[in-house]
Amino acid sequence: MDRLSNPDDVYGELNINPTLYKPEDGFVTEVFLGLQTEYGSGATDQNNYLLGGGVSLDVPGFKYFKVTYYRRLQDDIGIDRGDNNQITVVWGIDEGNFRYDGFLDIVDGADTMFGKNEGGFNFTSQIKYNIAPMLGLDTGRLDIGIEYVFWKNKFGVDGETENNPNLLVKWHF
């Protein structure tokens, strides 16, 4: 949800990646199906369906590193917004109580009834420290840290760029 939008607006994503193949060993550790839905209400009233596939890679030093290609089907509400393509890269590195993770979404443009929907990218990363051991918690990670977001052509709008740091607290039960 965008902090400047109506507080009644809701946006969410659901992602399922069933494994298609798991090699015994090698650089590719998994081949999976990429299924995702993006849903919203209010100003974000849209439902996008992303279908594709991806691979998990054994990159030295990374806990996980995945690359997924999606075809974005974006015509849920009857407005010809034009389908397009997306590549998503996600990664995570753990070093003791430190964790660095994030994602990069790269989306191409599409022609719509409203004109050109510009391609762009969203780079979001977080660096966190697990303070649960210091507090004597054994129920999971309690991370504090910072997140940085750089989103060029946000929502396909040419020149609309989000560039901000955020403080975060994240609890994994």
C-alpha cells in the first residue's frame, strides 16, 4: 500500500512456485513454475496474473538466488492495459545474525488504450540484524534494519520514480 494513498486501499501479492525438477547437483538446483497474482482495491483496483517459470541457482555465498520469467496478464477489469513481460531476481545472504536480501523486477513496456505503459524496474533490498538472541527470544528471527527502494517508472508511468530508504522491524514467528 502506498503511504500517500487512501488508507482503505489494499494491495497484496500471492506467489506459488511448485517445483518441476530438482537436479542431483550442479549450478541449477531447481526448476519451478512461477504463478503469482497481484490484487488490489480502491485506487489500486486491479488483478494481474503472472505466469512463467524460473530457476534456483547455487551462487557461492548466497543462501538462495532465483531468477523467474513471467508473462503478465493485465486485462482483468476489461480495460485493455496490454500484457507484458517481467523478469524477477531474488536473493538472500545470511552471515550469522546479519541478513541481506532483496529483489529486482524488470518489466517491459506495453501499449494500452491510455497510451504507452513504460517499462521500468524495481530494486528493493534490505539489510537486517537478528536481535532475538539478545532479547532471549527463541521463537524465530526478530530483525531490525533498513530497506532501500528504487523504482523507475513506477506503475509504468514515465518519469515517476520512487527512491527512498526505510527503517524496518520484521518478526519471523
